[in-house]
Amino acid sequence: MENSILIKTVDLTKVYPMGGQSITALDSVSLTFRKGEFAGLVGPSGSGKTTLLNILGSLDAPTKGSAEVLGEKVETLSHKKAAALRNRHIGFIFQTFNLLPVYTAYENVEFPLLLLGLPPAARKKAVMDALDWVHLADRAKSRPNQLSGGQCQRVAIARAVVKKPSLILADEPTANLDAENSHHILHTMEDINRELRSTFIFATHDEKVIGHLRRKIVLVDGKVAKDEVIKAA
């Protein structure tokens, strides 16, 4: 269903111990995300954006409250089940490309499929489809040091979407790119969002990214200060 709920958080709270004190990174955050959204968590450094993204990606667990992601309650998952959720259903894009330097673009994009145990023919089609989505099929044999920064980020996007995940989480994905490359990357992600109907959630304070969002959630000191639809789907 187009409007089915993929994520629901209820009173989500994350507290970190620090030097004998405690820091509240998230404070009773309740949000819902639906299939096909192109949404952003917006706010200054320290507002809780990355913490929330990490919990939604099952990389971290809340101190209190609940985060249900694709039918799984993150706070109850074992490490093995959390890894399975990520491997099958969630793609990650970071500000650093995190590409393996000794491998080609093709091999970097193929890596998530090896974890899923797909047969070679299925892997090859999926990898080439993903590279085609980001307009880099002709650079499949290139290594990261033979690609520009913008091309490396497009390979990272291809790696995130190659398994056609239901959810794609992007943490400051344009932070290391100039304006032209940033807009190209964002248009690519919009195209993939429309084609795959994957839900995209960004953590960002980059105005270039914010200009492409269809929903903006402003976090201040770990709380939701504003949640608004800014573009129709």
C-alpha cells in the first residue's frame, strides 16, 4: 500500500552517560513515516538527528520508548536480528562514501548482495541496474581513486539501493560535495524514490538538501519542534 506505515516511534528517548552526568540526545520523540516519503530531520549539530537516524536503522537502541521499523520493534531486537533487518530492508548513505578502495565500483555495489546470498546472475543484473540508476554503468570497472567525489557518492547511493530496500537513511549525504554535484545527487535520489517507492529519511542541516525535501521535521535539543509537509508527493 502506498500509504502504509513503515516507521512509528512513540516517546522515543535516548540518554547517554557522559563524565558522570547524562546527556539527553532524544526527548520523547513520536513520529510516523509512510511508504514512499522523502523526508528530512533538520536541525543544528547536537539536535538529535543522527541519533534518531541510527535508532531507525537499528544501529542503536532507545533508552526509553518504542521504535517500530518495518514491523520490528528495534528495542527488542538481538544483534543478529537487527543485522538481518538492515541487510534485507535498509540502505545507508553517509557523508563519507565508505567505499572499499581496492574494489571496483561494481564490487562495492555488489557487496550487500553477497550478504544476502543472491546467485551470480541475479547479482549482476541488480548491480548493473543500480549503477544505471546513478548513471555510472560505464564506470563499473573503476576504483574509487579513479572517480570524482560526486561519482563516489553516486556509487555509494547505488550500493544503498541495489537490494531495493524499503527504507534508505542518509546522514549528511552532500556534506563533502559542491553545489552542482549536490543537486545532481539529490535529483538522482528523487528519481530512485519515485521508481522504487523506497522511503528516504535524511539527517541534514544543508539548505541544498532541505530544498528537495517533501517533509521537514525540525529537531531542537532532542525534541520535535516542527513537522511540516513542504511539497506534495
